Amino acid sequence: MPAAKPIAILAADHALRQSLAFALAAEGFASETFSAEDWHRAAQDNQRFLCFIIDEQVLPATSMEMIGLAAPVILLADGLGAQVDIAGVRVIYKPSQGSDILAQVRALSIPAHA
């Protein structure tokens, strides 16, 4: 059963944001999209989100530890760069399958006591 909290999608590319939002909606998940210019709006009230899906082009992995998000993060990282290892961040390397992202979101939507 999909979560009641929406998922924040942060990506510079409009088509990527819309594609992720569509895939999540098809699975019953609500989402809100944010561009590189307005990601700070999502970060201000970040406890209301189930998780953040962040494209590394919007927020490089080197900045990830400094932003202090309360919600879990799924980082879409460039598969050609260095491996990303940040505590608490789930990394999916691009190019990725939509099913990889949906599997991570589903895992986060399952209550801990389930």
C-alpha cells in the first residue's frame, strides 16, 4: 500500500522530474517536483516527505551530508563518476531502470513494524 506522505523529486531536467512523477503516480505514490533553483523549498519542511529522490546534478553527493534532511534520500548518481558512499543515502547509478527506483521507494514506504 503506497505511503500517505508525498515523495520529493529534485532534478534539474524537467523531463526527468515528470517521468519520475508519472512512474510514481502509476504505482499510487504522490510526489512533488522541484528544480535546481527551488530545491531549498523542499528542504525547509522536509519531514513531510516520505523520501527525497535527488538527481546528483541538482545536489552533488559532496553536499549531501551538509543539507540535513530528515527524510531518507535516494540519490541518482552518475554511473561514470566515483562511487558514492554516504551514510543513510541509497544510491542508484544512472542509467537506471525505473523499477530500481520504485523498489527503493516501496521499501521506504513499508512501516518498520511490518
